[in-house]
Amino acid sequence: MIEVGVSGCDNLRAAELVRVLINHPDVELKWVTCSGEACTRLDSIVPGIIGECDLMVNPDGQLDDVDIVFMCGRREELPRQLHMLNLNEDVRVVDLSGSHNLDHGADKPWTYGMGEMQRRILVHDARLVTVPGNAAMASLLALMPMARNLLLNSPITLHVAMGATAFPEEGDKNADGFDTAQWIKEQQQEITLALSQCQTSFNQPIDLTITPLAERRTLAVAARFNCGIDEESIRQLYEQYYSDHNFVFLVDHPIVAADVENTNKCLIRLDKDERKGLLTVHAVMDLLLKGGAGTAVHAMNLLFGLHERAGLALKATGC
């Protein structure tokens, strides 16, 4: 069994992570910390787990040694939390705060935790993993097959719509303390960096907009750019790229929230305007799972040599 700790269980992504971990067949959740009082029952702060977990948060005394720790707190708290935990050098760390999403790549200690992009590295070489930003994750899944085939050679327009729980109101700040403009700028930088690693010749501008969506758990992206290849050839590229991945699937019908909510899936639909030469790639996924906690668990599975779907074979809403 993989022994797991969760630090900073004070937000939606951490609560979703806990719900997945306590039902993971290869995981034993050893401890959870949060800003609340010591020895509070975990099921009193994480909805939906009554009867499934008797764990207390902030247990008295020293935290038990574990194999992996998920860091879920605000990013400015990460250095202090890591210092307080004083982890052994062989403990894996998965950071969900986004602290290191612009600090990955060659000669960097943090590995970008996107299995569809970095699977080999996650399996063989990683100890410190940073989980992609949710808007960046959806956008990259929509664009990755094109980048890997050196086909992103025109400006890209990205429209991202996501559940309002993750979207800061005008003048307000999100869970990591960023206002809307800062947040969008960082997501845009993250997307550009990741695409540049997939297609070293990539130098195109990205116009990113992010807006709130009525569906609370849904994250949807429409990526539009010029493409001179016919739609059937593009479809073959996408099917080939994702054929050996477990969570990304191409569909021919409009994607609705019930297709992906409560799962770790990302569904992709292609829409080619042959007359104008414009390709629009639609990608839809669950904001809290594939957009955060599910991707973190996916990375853990790869780190420990488990099947990618372990603990993540989840049931969609379906209606």
C-alpha cells in the first residue's frame, strides 16, 4: 500500500483529492492537515465521506512517515509547509498549488504532472511533481497532438469557460490569491511554455479568455487556429496520439457536462471549417478531477508504477 499525507485540506481541490484517495485500492491515507483545530474529524470538513473514513485532521504529535505528500494549500504557504513537514529525501511530493508550473523543464527539479505529456518522466525520473493549472490542462489536451506533430504555426485563440467556484469575481481573488488578470496571464504563460517544450519551433501568440460557466464542475475549452490539413487527417492524428492514454477520448457529438462530471475523462471534438481553413478543438472535462485532484492521483499512479486508472475508474453523472 502507498502511504499518503495531504497538507492544506482547506479548499475544494483538497476535498476532492481526499474523496478519491480514501477509495483508492492501493492507498492508505495516513494523515491530513488543515488550518482548523487539531483532532477534528475529517468527515466533518470534507463533504460526502461520512461512513468511509474515521481519520482526524491535524493529529497530535509528529506526522507519520509516508511515501508521498500532496500539497494542497495556497502557494505562498508551500515553503513554510514543506519546512514544517521536514520530509525525507525519498518522499514524493505532488504540488497542487501551481507554485512550480512555470518552473519545469530541462534541468528543473519539478516535473510537469501531465501524464499525456510527461508519462515516461513520471514513471522513471520524477520525485517532485507540479500539477498543471486547470485552464492550462484543458487547453494543452486540446492542442498537444498538433504540437507533437509540429502543426501549430498560426496564432491561437483559446476560450475557456469553467465553473464559477474556480473563477474569481471582478476585483476579487481566487483560491491562490490571484485576481482575474494575474490568473489569466499565468495560465497563458504556462500554456506557452508547455507547447514550446512539445514543439520547439512554437512562437505563435495565444489569445486566452476565461469566463465563468453555470455548470459548477465543468471546464470547457475551444481552441481555434488556422490549419491546412483536412479534418479526417487531423482526426487520425488525435486518435493516434491518445490511443494509448486512458482518459482522453474523441467524440463526434456535442459534449455536455453529464458526459464528464465526476470522472477523470477529457472528451475532445473537432470542428473544421474547410472554407476558411479554421480548426476548432473543443475539450471538456471535470474542473475538480481532470482539472486538479484526478490529475494529481494519475501522477501518483505513474510515480509508483500502478495502472493509470487505479482509483480513477469513476462514474459520470450521466444526466
